[in-house]
Amino acid sequence: AYIQNLYYKILLKKNEGTKNSYTVRIYSKIYNSHPIKGQYLLNFKYKTLLSAVAAPYKQEPNTEQIIFFDVEMTAANIEHARSQAFEHVSNIQSYLSVLVDVGFEFVDSEFRTFIFKPYPPEAPSFSTQRFRTGYFDPDLKLVVRDNLNFLSHINDDEDFTNLFQGKVSVSLDDTLTHKNTRFNYTATKKEHLEQSFLNRNLPENIPNPMNFYRETISKDHHLPNLEIKFPREIRAYFTGIHRLSTEKKEAFLSCSRMYNLAIKLHRTEPTACLSYLICAVESLTTPKQGFSAFLNAFAPENYDKKLCDYYYSLRSSHFHAGKFHFRELNPSLLIETDLIFARQHKLFFEFYETMRATIVNWVETYILLKCKDRE
């Protein structure tokens, strides 16, 4: 990473007089019944516009919602701009996961099996077919399979006829000499893709209706069938992160990444979700403080210390002994008599909200309050 950053600096210095202005669009997704409403302009390292694809409400909480991050920057070339934008958005969406308790992930295409319900409804048969997931952006005319090589403009014909796209690195192993040979080449040039991002400018200000916001950061667990509302403090939140000391900034970025991962695991892996929630909190502790002391300082009043200590031991047994503690591997459909699951479910969300409230209390102390003090 150090050598790569050094290379970027040398490249930028060498091309200092020929830097171009780009606004790169990065495509992410969330799972929620409602899409995010409005657009949010963030000045955090790079000017960044967050917006979502307009979509109707669905009762299904696991509904995929596409999110755009438009990142404005100057760079030596399009590859450099896209690389920097990808890293930037990776951090932004981790911070956002803490802010609204929603998991963000990049669009990543795959072939999946779909159920087709016959039409008209009285037709007797169903069918299954396989199709590629992804997104088509009608604004920029881009086919989005991911944010790296498989992002293609519809007029870049090579991208739809070649097996490989963009700049490719190939490694060849000689089984006789055990030597590895690596070479790089340009499979497709993506000329129209570069033009899509070149010299686009973001607006200076985008107002949203006041009912799109909530007053403060919620310390409750977000249920994925509810609307997502950013707190009014969203800009103060990112300003405060920028003003953190280097040590605390690195700690909070690690915390945010762990938190985002925990939310994504929540859908299918509750033991792993719980474990990464604890890791997220531990990322904020100091070497002399430890998990329990940190909770004493930042957890809500009258939190269940015994429950937190017990779940901390479950985290250790999951990471170090491969144990699963929330019936992932032995579920029961006898819900009328499964009192253990009901009890586990209640305690899981009690612990989840304790971990979330602890992190938000730290955010209010070191990010929001200090930001207000400077103002």
C-alpha cells in the first residue's frame, strides 16, 4: 500500500500539468423495503453526491436498492480516478452504516436462478431461469456488473465481445521450473467510459425536504422494512470525522468497517454478526482500556453487564473454536414450543442495541460534540 501510494504521488507529480477533472460514479446497494429518499452532498476528502435509484416500496425487507456515489476529483488518468473513487466510497459507506444502521455493499454481478410466475395468473405452471444480476444506468448509459473491469459503456463494443475487459494482469506458472511469470496488458480500452466521467460537475448545493431527516442519530436497531432517514447532523458527522486525530480516525474507520460487515452478516450469520459487532466496539478501545472498561464509559446506563460479558465469550468461541450459538445450523420449525429461540432472539437484539448505543455515544462525544465546540 505504501509503494502504491508513492507511485500515485509520483504519477501525479509527473503529470501535474495534464491532470483531468473526473466525476466517477460508484454503484452500491442496500437491502431495505424503502429506497433512500433525496440526495446528499458531502464534502469529505472529495466532493461526493449520494443518491438512490427511485423505486416503489416493497413489503419484502430483503429488497435490493441501488445507490449512486458520484465522486468529483482531479486525476492523472481515468484508472487513477476510478481507483481513488472506489477506495473513497468504501470508506464513506462504512461510515454511513454506523450513521443509519444499514449495510452498504458494492454491486457485484453473478448468474442467479430466478422464479418466473406465469402470466396470466391462472396459468398452471411456474419456471426457473438463470440470468445475470447487475444494473443498467440510463443516465450514463453504463452496464454495471461491478465497479472495476466489468463496468462498460454501451458503445464500447469490445467490452461485450471479449472475455476480459480493461487492464488485465495474468499470472502463468511453469509446473516444471516452478517459475511464475506475470504480464499486464490492455484487453479493452473503454474509451466511452472515460468520456462518461470526464468533466462532469456536481452541484454546489442540493436541499432536501425537512421530513427526509430525523433529528439525531438513532441508537435503536434499524428494521429493514422501515424508511431510512439520515440525521440532520450528517454533514457535522463527516466534518467531525475529518477533524479526528490520526489515531482516532483510524480506529473509527476500523470500527465502521467491522460494523458494516456485521450488518451484512446479520441476514444469515447471527453468531458472526454478533462477533463483528464486538470487534467494532473493540476497535475504539485503547490498549489500557479493554472491552469492559470501554462499555462502562460509553454504554447506556444500566446496561446488562453480565449479558455483554457472556456474549464476549461467545465471540471468542466463534473465532477460536468455530462455535455457532444462534441455531444457524440446527433451526427448528416447531416455533410453538421453541422457547429457547424466543429467548435468544430477545437477548440478541438487546445486546445489538447495547453495542450500537455504545458506538453512537462515542460518536457523539468525539465527533459531534467536538465539531460543535469548534463551531
